[in-house]
Amino acid sequence: MKKEHDIRYELSAKKLKITPQRVKVLEAIYEMDNHPTTENVIDYVRKSDPNISAGTVYNILEVLVKNDLIKKVKTEKDVMRYDGMTENHHHLYCKQCDYIEDYTNSELDKILKDYFEQNKIDNFIIDEIKLSISGNFVIHKNKNH
Amino acid sequence: MKKEHDIRYELSAKKLKITPQRVKVLEAIYEMDNHPTTENVIDYVRKSDPNISAGTVYNILEVLVKNDLIKKVKTEKDVMRYDGMTENHHHLYCKQCDYIEDYTNSELDKILKDYFEQNKIDNFIIDEIKLSISGNFVIHKNKNH
DNA sequence: ATCCCAATTACGAATAATTCTTATATAAGA
DNA sequence: TCTTATATAAGAATTATTCGTAATTGGGAT
């Protein structure tokens, strides 16, 4: 189900120093439920490394984003969330609970690609197309409903 | 080009009291360039109403969002932005400058509608589908590049 | 037109999220 | 092992936002 990650390899492939803090932050994002906030990551990592500094986690997350090892997730809430899946995919946003689910479908991506090939946007070069699908889960996925 | 807004009517249609502060905040969002931040709105409004309180602007923006007179814009930056266009539309995000442009196309919306009618998402009822199109403007639209 | 009151605003203090500064520690190449 | 550029810890500082309270006011009722 979940893709296996060789964290140390991923870091070194980006020429980043392998530090225990970076390994644990990446591990946290891969293992946590779903699109964690910075606070979620700090809490998770502190379970095994109680002394990690909040500033360090902020710093590491920024480094990981810059090196495309994780992505920021846009939300309408104030807090930023992070996503360990770096392949292009879409998001389902639940309007009632706080849950964001990944949605992947290559047919859909093909449809979008075709559409924009036939409908170039003037003065704009597209790099990435992501859908924000808002709605409601019939059965909610977390407790914060 | 720009849709005319009867701000006082829009407020009263939502059963909101018409106050000078609310009128000016809505006016600011409609007249400002592009998806302003709260700070942008405060600065703009203070040009004609130097004593408006920041807290009031935060409060008004929240009221306007709750009443669907404006929308929040998801961004990867920390600050929230607002959008006076409430009809469904998509956004072009420039990776270099800080500019967000609206993108509307009913053919595209139809394609998406058809796709999701044929590809129901299990356990999820779709309310709204928006594209986040990231890329680069060939000729940048603002100074903050 | 005036009165009244619930709703709204101003103000500033409080909180929360994030960044910055500086000293210390450490990963990894030589 | 040594060296040094880079990363981390700690906490102060900054920034964005919320909250509490008193004063003001829009608009319905009279």
C-alpha cells in the first residue's frame, strides 16, 4: 500500500547532510496519517527525540520542500500542511472534518493535459495542474468532525 | 470587463448591517488588483478611512467569507488572500512572481463535470472543483518578481 | 424624526505561529 | 582523526491573528 522510502538515500541523492533530525522529520511525514501540520510533525518527532527544537523542524521542512522531498499543501486554514507524496496528484478537501485525502487518476491527468494542449493559456507556461476537490465525506475519516 | 457590484445591495441581501467599514472593505477587494492579503486590504481601506481598526478588518473579512461574498484563496504562502469573484473559477499561480490570476472556461468545467459523473469518488460527495495551475508567466504581471 | 438595543467597531492586550540570532555541535570529506 | 562548512538548540524577536471590553451605531420599532 504505502510506498517504501529509503530516507537516507533520498537525502543523499539531494546532496543533503544526513542528520538524525532530518531523518526523523521525513520519517514522521511518511508515517503520519495525513498531511500533517508543522505542529503535528513536531509532536510526532518529539516522541522519539524529545529535545528537537521547533525552529529546527521549521528549518528542515523548508529544506525538504526546496529539495522536492515533500510538498506544501494549500488549505483555507491558516496553518500550512505537508505532503510526502511528490508525484502529481489531487486533493479531496472535506468541508466538515479537517481531512485531506489524496486522489490520483491517470485518465484524469490525461484529459487535463489534452485540454490544455488544445487551449494554451496566453503568456503562461504550465508546470503542474492540481485539482482541489471540495465536498463531504459520507463517512468521516477523523474525529475532528 | 469588471463586473459592477452594488455593494450595499449585496450586504443587505445577506441580511448584514450596512456599515461604512464593511462597504469599504468590500470595495477594496473589488477594486484592488489581485487577490489581496488582509494587510493589503487594511492599507487600501486606510487611505480613505485612516482610523479603521485592523481587528475590524479581520472580523469583516471573516463575515464576508461566511456569507459567500468573498472567498479565501489557497496559497502555499503563509498569508491568507481573498477573492471577490465568487463564481466557480480556477487559478494560475506564478512560481516566480507573487501573482495569482483567475482562469475561467466553461468547456473545461464541463469536461470535469463529465469526468466525475462517470468516475464517482467512493464515500465522497463533490461540491466544487477548482484547478490550481502552477507555472510561470512569460511576461510577469507585477513588480515582486 | 426619535428612541432603543443588538450588532458592530475601536483599542489594546494576549496569543499563536514563525523567524531570527548566536553559540554550540556534528556530518562527512580530506 | 582532523577540519570546517553546515546544521541544531535555545530562546528572543517579530508577525499575524484573536480576544476582551467599552464605546458607537445601523436600522427596526414607535
